[in-house]
Amino acid sequence: MEQDAVGYERHIRPLFREKDVSSMARAFDLASYDDVRAHADSILAKVADGSMPCDGAWPQDRVDLFRSWVDAGCPA
């Protein structure tokens, strides 16, 4: 069951391309667990409404994966 848990390194970090990390660097570091966790609610709002990433909305399955990670308390 534990291998099914959504974790940052395995599931969430790969969602953010290097282009996304660079684009958001002035606000926070998408390559940093601590920064993504600290801003998880606002990141979720932006990916859910399609305004992030700036070059096109995530498919719903990615939004759902990120939402499940946030709902689980942002496990490392």
C-alpha cells in the first residue's frame, strides 16, 4: 500500500519541467520540496484553473495527482 502513496520526489517533482522551474524562480523554486509545499495551495489553484504553466494547461490527470498530494498533506 505504501508504494501507492503520492510523494514529492517520485510523483510531483517530475510534473514541473525545467522551463517551469525557470519561469517561476522569481516567486519560488518548483524544484524545492519546501517551496512547493509552502505554496501548494496557490500552485494547485493555478494549475486547476489552467493559468499555470503559462504555455498551456495541465491535463486533468496531472491536476488530480497534484491535488491528491496536497490533500494528503504534501508528503515528501
